[in-house]
Amino acid sequence: MNLGFPEMIFLFLIALLIFGPKKLPEVGRQIGRALNEFKRASNEFKSQIESEIAQLDRDTEPQQQILPPEPPVGAIAALSVGPEPHVETAPLESESTSLTKAPDA
């Protein structure tokens, strides 16, 4: 409701004609009190709704558990002191035959 200056003057003149100059300040105070009460009630309602929503959010959050730390992937375990054992693999068949043959020179 966007009222400009001419509309407000028109409404004031109509109120002045209806209520008269003696009653107009009292009517204005009553309207002001009613608007103030309405604003207070709406703010109270809004804060109550927000607190209920916050309470529901706190109730639905999963409880976090603290787990013991895990070593990162690829980390060396603390119990292994020496170097890793070297595993020798058997030579491939083509390598073994090339070593046993004498060169044709």
C-alpha cells in the first residue's frame, strides 16, 4: 500500500470531517496503539517460530562421535623398523635361455 502525499491529505480531510477536530487526535492515538500491538505480536510470533525451527534443527542433527585417528593411506606402520624384505623373482624363460647360450662369434 503505497500512499503518496495527495492521498494522505485526502484521507486526513475525510477523517477530519467524520470524527471532527476534537476527536481526531484520540482516534489517531488508538490507531497508533493498535498498530504497535499488532507489530509486537507479529514479532513475538516470528521469534517463537524461529526458536522452534532452531530446536528442531538441533534435535535432528546426528550425534558426532570422536573416532581414534587412522594412519594415512600409504603411511609406514610404526612397528616396521627395518627395510622392507626384497623378494627376488625367478627370471623369465627368455632371459634364462639367452644367458646359457654362447654368442656366435
